[in-house]
Amino acid sequence: MSPFRKPGRLGEGRGGTHLCPDGREKPMKTTIRKADERGAANFGWLDSRHSFSFGDYFDPAHMGFGPLRVINEDRVAPGGGFPTHPHRDMEIISYVLDGGLAHKDSTGAAGVVRPGDVQRMTAGTGVRHSEFNASDAEPAHFLQIWILPAQTGLEPGYEQKHFTPEELRGRLRLIAAPQGRDGALRIHQDAEVYATRLDRGETIRRPLAEGRGAWVQVARGALNVNGAALSAGDGLAATGPGELIIESAGEAEALLFDMAL
């Protein structure tokens, strides 16, 4: 069951329908999480927005969606960053939008994550890591995502892959999935993470099966999802069965999570 309980705004779009027992079409319900309704934290060097409860921001109505526990949009000032700190039993994905993120962890992994790069760290039995803006002149802007693993006590691990803009253009490009299929990062959960870049007027359709949920996170630009207008920072939750119809209102970049509920 999803812990995302707040009714919020329900959007019934032009598509995404399935049949009721009496044969009538029933629109797939969607719940919007507006960017300006997210939790916020600002420490000078860090400006962060939380789609779900995180740190000092706690809202029992927004604890996650299925196994998706955290989506933080972080902006780190030049020279700023997170000193070494621990994590446990979490799949942590970093998706960099601008700048560079210098990473170092207790598995021995180290490097800089830049736009197009996607990083996955399995915290498992315990890992310590640091993340700093790799630049002394430019801010770093990225999404950090936490997904609960299907089991606890996994061996800690690290993986980083690059996806070109062409791979994302006009389609849903799988960037994280169980077993790392199709060249994606491997995550230990029945969840798939897709990235896309759309030009104005482009449309993507995504079926959503019974028992699965989807979360669309707009990273840049503007989209219409099943008739609901979304801007940068907005999120949308949907529960199957049905179909997501994602239309670009201009140049846009977004992530889509498809996961068991």
C-alpha cells in the first residue's frame, strides 16, 4: 500500500481510462504535488526542496509513494557540500541537472557526477559517503532519490552510468531497474526509473498495470500529464490500471517511476 494518503488535487485527463465492472470507462486518478507545496530547507550553502518528509520537514500525509521514499531537489553553492555521513538499507540515486557533484564513499568509489550521469549507491548494511559541489565557481543542481530496497542487509555497492541527451530525446529511457536491464543502473526493488527530454508538442504514452503506481517528477520545463498542467518541481502520482499521457508544453525534462504498490 502507498503511504501517500493526501487526496490533493485529482485530475481526470483525456486518456488513462479503464473499464468499470459495469463496462463504463473510469479515468485513472492522479494526485498532484505542486513545487511550492514541498518542504524546504536552506542552510546558505544548500537550498533544498523535499517532495516527501525529510530531515526537519515532517508531514504524515507525504511520507513517500510506494517504495519511493525521497525526492529532494538540491542546489549546492560553490564549494559547499555534505561531509562524510552514514546511510543504511536504501537505494540512493543522484540525477545531476547542472554543475558537478564530487562523490566519495566507503566502498572505495570516487568521482564527479555531471549532467547526463546517473549514480546509484546501495547503502545496504552500511555505507559512509560525502558529496560536494565539484566547482568553486558554479552551483550544482541535482535530484537525490531514495528508494526502499526489497530486502535489508544488502552488500553496499556503487554504480554510475552516462546517458546522452539523444538517448532521452522523445522517449522514456530506462535509467534504473531490477537486474539493470537494457543498460540501466541496477536497483534492488520492483521499480523502474525512466528519464525523458521532450520538445514542444511531443507526446509519450505509458500504460500502468493493476497494482502498480507511477510518479512523474518534472525536472525542467512544463508538461501536461493526463490533462494536468505541471511545471518544474511539480510531481504527479498515479495508480494503475490505466495509461499516462505525457505531453510537452515546451522543452521539458522529467523522471518517471513505475513501481509495485
